[in-house]
Amino acid sequence: MSTTSPTPEPANDTGAASPELNEVWGVPEYLRVRLDPKPADPLYIVLSDLRQYVERARTSEALRVLDYGAGPSPYRSLFPKADYRRADYVVSPGLDYVVDAQSRIPEADNVFDLVLSTQVAEHLTDPDTYFREALRVLKPGGRLVLTTHGVWPDHGTPFDFQRWTAAGLARDLGRAGFVNVRTAKLTAGYRAHLFLALEALSGSGIVARGLRGAFARLFRSMVTFLRPSLHRFADKRWPHLRISELGSDPTSGPPFYLLIAAESEKPHA
């Protein structure tokens, strides 16, 4: 789903309810494919790499965690003892904070040990304010764990505005005041190319959309049959391209990648 509005404004500046999104988010399968992706899943390559990266933040410590742009919070179970708070622009059941159009959070400074932001930044109308807000609500020394898209189709939820390079994301986090920014490229190189090839050949891809009738159904069935084996092959052949650590040099690593991740910290007072 893509957006046609360049300047969305929430109702009364207190967020926007979305029955359609809440219906999608309420389906158990939506959470399952993100927390426990299987090789038969169409998005397995990307979601398994993302899950592996977020897994590194897992902890049984009693932290105060903010899921910033939470959606249905698919990774909440990775923080079983946390005081886990959820913030979003789209109003959904159990939300702790409804942010405004600039992603401002109705919370005091220096509250959270960890801010988690997974596949949110591309949807922001004002990324600079979002990054500064993440910094503001973190305690000194607190961490931001953030992932977003490098290459991906438009997918408004409810809006979709931008993509980053690893270097661009590191720059923007540094401008917001974060330190020790460590970036990574996820689903890179051949893994990315295989994923895009399967997308093109599947029912949602441009190749498949050019086919008609029984041949199209046969073609889609063939791709569906082969996909799990190809996904397992990618895991075995290119595990190093799941997460390509860049450290403090975001210009390094594979030149082509689907997701970008960054860990950074709020300076100590």
C-alpha cells in the first residue's frame, strides 16, 4: 500500500486510528512470520535476517524499553522482564503513547534504557524529530536499536516516505546526538538478489503479472514449491550476508542490501 498524501496530519494531533491496519496486525500469522519465520514463508530471507539482528538485543534484565513505532510489537517476547512500553502514530489496543505527526512522545526525559525501532523510520514524516525524541527519552548511556529499509517496495502503514543508505543513517543519528553508532547491512549481496528474483517470479512480481491463465498458475506453483529449498540454500551458502557488520565505517561492506541496522547510545551526562 502506498500513500498519495505528502503531508499527513493525525486527527486532533493525537494519532490516527486504522481499522484496516489493526485487523492485519491482529492476525496471529502476522506476528508468527516475524518472530519465527520459516523457509516456506515468502518473506523468509528478509524476516529471518531481521529477527537474527533483533535477537541480539534480547535480555531477561528488568529494563525499561520503548517500542517506538510499535505496531503489534512482534519482538516483545524477547524482553520478558522489561517494563515494555509501546508508542505509535496509529492507535491500536494496548498502546501506551500516541505520538503526534512529528513522532513526539508524551513522556519525560531520561526514562528508558532501550529504545527499539524496527522498520519504522521509512514511514516518518519528520525523521530528525523522531531521532531526537529517541535520544531525549533515553537515559544517559541508554541504547537505540534501529532497523529500516535500504531497498523495498512502497508500503504505506499508513505512509511511506524515504529510504536510507548505511552512511546516511549513521550521519542522521550522529546529527541527532547519538554516539558510538555501529551500523550493519542486512540481507546483502546474493541473499538480496535471490529474494528479489523470487519476488519478481512470484504472484506479486512483475514477471508473474505478465503471465495469464493456467500457465501463470503453474508458474506460481513452481516458485512456491522451490522457494523453501532456495531459502535453505541461501542460509547454507551465504550466512555471512545475513548481517554484515560495518562497525564505525558505514561505507564498508556489500554495496547492495535490503535492510539497514544501527545500534547507538545516548552520551553519558
